[in-house]
Amino acid sequence: MAPDGHLEALAKVVLNNLENQHDWTEAQMHTPANLPRPMIYGLPPKRLYVHPDEQIAIIKAEKNRSERIPQTPEFEWVLPTHLAEKWSPAQFAAVFDAIDAIPPGGSSEDDSDSAGPEDVDAQWKLWRGSKRGKRLLLATVQDDSTVSYYFMFDGLVKPRQN
Amino acid sequence: MASSAGAANRQVRISRIGGRYLVFDIDDVVHIRRHHGMCAILVGTMPQNPTQSIFLGLPIELYAEEAKLLVDKKAAYIADDATDHLSQLKTMDSSARKAYFQSLKAQRKAAQRIFEDSREKARARHAHKVLKGKPEPAEPSAEADDTLFSSKPSASPSVVLEPLKSPAVTPTTSNLLIPFSPSDTTPIQGPPTYPLYAFLNARGYYITPGLRFGGDYSVYPGDPFRYHAHYLANCYGWDQKIPMLDLTTSGRLGTAVKKGFLFGAEKPVADAADAEPDTTGKNVRVFCMEWAGM
């Protein structure tokens, strides 16, 4: 992969940053089929993203069982880019088409087969399985090795109440 | 308001004046806000005495994409007085011409009748004064009135007048001249951001101009009177190269104002020549961005 060596190097910068600055574990490079550049997936030290509707489901479930539900981290996709690059919507669409919602290392906690839709306790788990939309972390590298991370979602996803 | 069935077929009249799309009818304004999710902006004021923006009234001004979407949905028509007037005048046939002259004649007859009535009244008043035996002071003004309308001055107020020529009438409106044709729904040219607008509007979002949050549009999940905006939105071309810095700054800005940054593009389709205009943005693909907090 000689012509793509710089992309490999870029991904390595991001991988190092994730592991050493943000304490990610199990992070590794992965090049999905039909994609010209490597992506990264890994496990952050704490959960990075909770969909606003999932938050409501969690609160309902917590009320039901009157104890807090521990939020274990989820595997996330990372797309390494450089600040000097220019991306078109078509390229982003190709990336989202090439990945699954849940990275290879992650597993679905969705046990919706056993639980009916009325089961409040199971609703929040759907967000870690079938209800999880495609999302990735857009990692933008600048020459001074600053890396900024933005969540990017496929489709209309309502913003968190931050 | 009309019934819901009537509301469904309501044709909103959008006046194109000086390249701007204006709606003057308050029922139309209510209709497009309730049934098409468009707020537009109030722009009406008195030119002699302009008011502050919050006191502006009718008409409302629609953006080109809003006007285009309404026309494409066949819920509105564009009334462009300046060009329609000339083109319709040029294509008039002889029967329409004749009908118009007939209506002018009728107007002149009506005017003449009013003139005669008023003359009759004046004469009656005058005769009353003559009977009283004081004709002199009123004489000059009565003479002056008569000479205005009759070919020769009447010698005495009691002389019977000959029939007057019909007075000339200057029409103040041309609506008798031009047939009303609400079927003019020729599509209009929208801005490049139109596909994203149609996409969001079809999904029930209300959209206002985005300058205040730094994008093309501010996108509300319902009426802006009730909701805060969810997104600031930008529309790009499908293969338009977006500098990474634009995405990160917009993403950061959106997060700073507690919104998501949404960008979208319309995927070009091979059979772009199909006749039915797309009002749902079915080829639009959107992405949302938020700061990851790390």
C-alpha cells in the first residue's frame, strides 16, 4: 500500500492520540471494503454518546427499578482526516455506506427477541443494538498534532441537550 | 378559515414584485403557516413612516425556495403583475376587446347618470333660491358649474338642458381588461439550497433564515413560537469539496449555541428530466455533527 502510506500514517497519528491522550482501549485500524482509507474503531474509557431518546428510556427504566443503570462504554468508529483535506458529501456518504452501525469489536446488547415493546426495562437496550444509527467520530488532525473530534451522524439525529 | 377539504386545495396567491415573493392575504398567511410549515417574514410598513421590525405587518415575504416549494406542490400560483399585464394585453382577441369597450361604455353611462343627478339637485336648489327672490349672489357659481359640463352656457337656470355627451372616464383598474387566471403555476427557479429546504419541510421542520446561528437555515422541530431550533443547516453540492475547517467550525458553533450542525446535499440522479418536481427532497442525504466532548 505504498500510495496510501500517508493515509496509514494519518490513521496512526489518530490512533496514538486516542490511546495515549484519551485512554482508549482495543483501538485498531480497520479498512472497510470499498473504502480507500483506513478507519479506526475502539473502546473509549467512558460512554461518549447517549441519544436524547435513549436518555429518556434510561430514566424510565431507572425509575422502574429504582437504581442507576451503569453506562458502560460502547465501541465507536473513528474517521481520520487532515485539516488540509476537503471532503464532499458524496465521500461522507460512501464512508457511511461502507460501515455497520456497530463496529466489529462491539456487540449488540439488544435482547429484543425476548422482550416485548412494553417492557420499559428493555427499551434503553435497543439503543445499543437495533436502534443505534450509524455514527462516527470525525478526527481532524492539524500539523501540530492537535486532533479534534466531532461526532457525525448519518441522517437527521436530534442534538443532545448539552 | 375554510374547511380542511377546502384548505387542501387552497391556492395561495404569491405576488412577485421587484423579484420578491409577497403574500398579502391574511388567510393565505395563516394557511401556509398551518398547512405548509412556512413562517416567512413580515415586511409591511408605511413608507413615509417606517416602523421597528417587530411592528411590521402584512405583506409577508417568502424566500424563493418557499415560493418554489408552494408552486411545485401546486398549492400556490405566482402573480407577476408587471409581465402578466403586458403579455395578456398583447394576446387579447377581438371579442375580449369588444367586451372591454362595452364595459367602458357602461361605466360612462353610469357616470353620466350620476352627473345628471347632481345637476338636477343643483338646479332644484337654485330654483328654490330664485323663488325666494335673491338670485344675484348664487348666479356666478351656478354659471361656472354649468359651463363645465355643457357645450354652451345656459342663459337661465330654468332653461331645459339638452342631453349631455357622455363624460370621459379614466379607468382606475384593469381587472375588466385581463381575465383572472390562477392556473399559472409555472415552476420558478430556486436557490441552490432548495433541495435541503424541501427535504426538511417535507419532514415537518420549520425553517427560518440561518444568519443568527451562522448557517444557511435555522431548523425548528415545530413552530418557532413553541420550539428552539434543533439545527443550523448548510446545503452543499453532492461533489462540492468542503474544507475540513468549515465543518469543524460549524460543528463547534452549533454545539456552542446548543444545536446540531446539519449539512446535506442532493444526490444527482440519472433521469433528472422527469416531469414531476421533487417536493420531498427524496435524493437528499443529510449528516449531523456535534462536538464529541473530547
